[in-house]
Amino acid sequence: MKEVTAKELEKKVREGEKVNIIDVREDKEVAQGKIPGAQHIPLGQVQDRLDEIDKDTASFAVPVGAVAKHAFFLSKQGYDVTNMAGGMLEWSEEVEK
């Protein structure tokens, strides 16, 4: 599975690169803050909400422990998905609450 560091993703966001960030954490975790503009789709709902994910834009998943399984699933469905290593613990930019 492809990975990107939080710093690399922060740079993409700062420079205005078109990215689709999917936060697969649960509601309680997202309430503490998420990457501005990130799309929140809880891990257990990813398969049922594929139609909400832009297939034409590279997607970056904000992970939880089991995200590898879902990133692999998305890639098999034709999505260009990359895991953000370290998750939100590594994100140092502003967050949206």
C-alpha cells in the first residue's frame, strides 16, 4: 500500500493541490478535529458509501488500525488511494472541529 507522511500531505494541502482526504475515524475521534476539507466516512461505512468518493482525484486516507484492509479494497475498486502514515497524531497544521 502506498503511504505519505503527514508532512507531505500538509504540503499538498498548503500548496492547493487537488486531493481527496478521507477520514475513516469514528465520530468521537473526528469531533476532536480533522484535516480541513477532509471527507468523514467512518471505517465501517466505506464500502456502502463508495459513490461519495471522487474516483478521479487521488485519495488519502487518515488511518485507524484496520485501514489497510479498506485502502486495499478501495484500490481494487479503481481508486488511487494512499495511506497517511501515523494518522492525526502526526498532523501539525490547523484542524477543523
